[in-house]
Amino acid sequence: MFSTKQIDYCCGEIGALGVENLAIRPLVVYFMAPMQTKVVKLDAANVDSAKIKEAASLVDDGGLVAFPTETVYGIACQAKTDSLARLNDIKGRDRTKYYTLHIGQKNNVKKYVPTIGLRAEKLIRNAWPGPLTIVFELDHTDIDKQKKNLERKFFKSLYTNNSIGIRCPDNPIATMLLQATNNPVIAPSANIAGQPPAVDAEQVLAQLSGQIELLLDAGPCKHKKSSTVVKIGKIGLEILRPGVYSQAQLDEMSAVKFLFVCTGNTCRSPMAEGIFRKYLAKKLQCKVDQLEQAGYKISSGGVMDTSGFPASAEAIVACAAKGIDLTAHRNKGLSKELIEESDFVFAMERIHQEKIIALSHEAANKCFLLAGDKGIADPIGHPQEFFNSCADMIETAVKEKISELVI
């Protein structure tokens, strides 16, 4: 890149030509000089906000700014056509490839992805800010919303095939820079295509000196390797690019766990667990034994401290009539750990809900009565017809809960 400099010359009287009092006029001479990349050193523990604002203004004006993340250095670029064209030229990157949107706060994702499924929501909660890029697939309704909500230049630059990749880095300088910009920012790694990503300022300059306006130097990156890129579908996660997080780590961070609770875990809660498995698998269009692979774990427990007993014969019969096999069930007592690792806890009666919250106060915001305020009465000691009615009530409540889930 080159910058234009201007020099003014003045012409005075030219007596030799016999011209007196010649008007003084500016003569503008232009020449091209190589652009220099300005380097600003920052302390991540005490960031100079004025320098961050200067960098953000530069990005908003169409400039390119290299900055550190916890993985590698990136190049902040406004997500519009002319800025992206220049970025592609500098990196030597295929113009048909799309870049990842970078956001300063994880809640900003809602501006770009109106509907977020349960697994993606949990992954965002556990992995952001952090070394993970998530590719979201939007349905046609949400894509139409985004076309209306975003300026056309930004929409075209961010979405491809009804999907968008988003990353929320875990680095104070990156966070401040992204929050200070007024427009969507993409940030590919600060390197020439085909070359290793830069993990410190020296490596950025070795490849991009004179090609970008500014470099925010905060020393070497924490992980020194790229973020993991993952695509979330209805059935499982697909790693598109290996990085900091492994498949096992992502599976654990995104697994959605449901817990059903009754008194002894031999009648109502095992029936609820089995019925919930059936209808969740139906919603996901998979087999019941594929639910865990798809990222959904369903369990049950009882507030009584007993374990190892099978489901009652009547509960087995009631569920068998609905195509559900409870013969392998063995009861277990409720624990604080079981409650706290669950994302949704459904109690049969108010007394169960109270005991759950007494065991773990953090459960107050995720513990619900399965069938609402009316509760589901204990069928123990009653004839088979009572168990059948209890299973029907549970099935109705489960269907309603399943319909409310965003997958």
C-alpha cells in the first residue's frame, strides 16, 4: 500500500521573463510512499482505552487493524464489500470464501441469530468467550428477519447458504476493540493464505508490515493455535476445523440434560423419563438409543435415599402399552450433583420441587412441576387403571414440554 503526500510550491515574480507581480499560485506535487504499519504496544492487564478507541475508529473507517485473541492474532475488518475486497487481496484469499463475525459479548449473538437451539445455547454458555467458532444454520423465517434487520451490505458479507459463523474471543483487548466498533467486524487470522497464523506481533509484521494500518501488540497469544470451528445440527456436532477444543470437550459442554423426580423413582419419574425419551426422539427424528449421541441425556431420581430397585410392575405395564420398555430401570436417590449437572429438572409434586431446591438453591430457576400446579399424584398402592391414568397424564405433560423446546 502507498500513501499520498502533498508539497506546495510558490512562484514569485519572474523578472527575467519581464513578468511583474505574477500572482502566487500553489503548485501541488504528488508522490507515492510506502504505507507504514503503526505498532501500538498494550498491556492486557491495564488496557489504554484511548488507543482502543483509535483502533475502533480506524476499523469503522474501513481500515485494517491486527489485534490479539487468546488463540492467534486476527485482522479486524468492517464487514462490507470494499473493505473485504482489500482484505482478500492482502491475504491472497479466495473471494468466494466467507469470514467469521467476531463479537465482543456473547449476548450479541442474538442480533445475528434470532433462534438459538438448546445445544447451541448451552455451548455458548459454557464455551464463550473462548476459542470456539460456531456455525449457526438459520431457517428461512430467521433469514428473512435478518435481511430486514441488517443493512444489505452487511447481510451479504456475513451470511452464506443460510448460515453464519460467529466467534466471541476471550481476550480483554479483543473484547474492548469489538465493543468499541459501530459496525459488524470480521477477523480472519493475521497471515497470508497458506502461511501459519501469527501468534505474536513479530509474526504479524513479518507477513503484513506495510499492508495494514495498525497493529495492537500485546505479546504472544495464550493458546497459540486456531479456534475450533464447529457446526451444530439437530443430531450431533460436526467439527469443521480442529483447534483448541476436542470433540469430547464440545460434546460435554453442549450436552443438554433433563432430570425427572418423584418420591422413590420406581413409578412416576421412570415413566416420565421413558415417555420423554420417546417424544424427544420423535421430535429429533432419531431413534431413542441415539439421543445421547445427539447430545441429549435424560435421567430420573427419587427424593428417598434408595437405589437398585426396579420400576414397579404396574409402571412397566402402563409404559409397555405406549411402546416403552422400563424393565431395565433401576432406581436411584437424588443428589445435589445430579441436580446441578441437569439443565431442566421436572418434579411430579410441589413437595418434590421443595426438596430439590433445598438440596441445591441454584435449581430454583430450572426446576418445574411437570404438569403444572395440579401435580401428578403417586399411584403406588393403587390398581393398574390408576397407573394407566397417571401415565396418560405424564404423557400429556411431556408432549407439551417437548413442543416448547427449541432444538
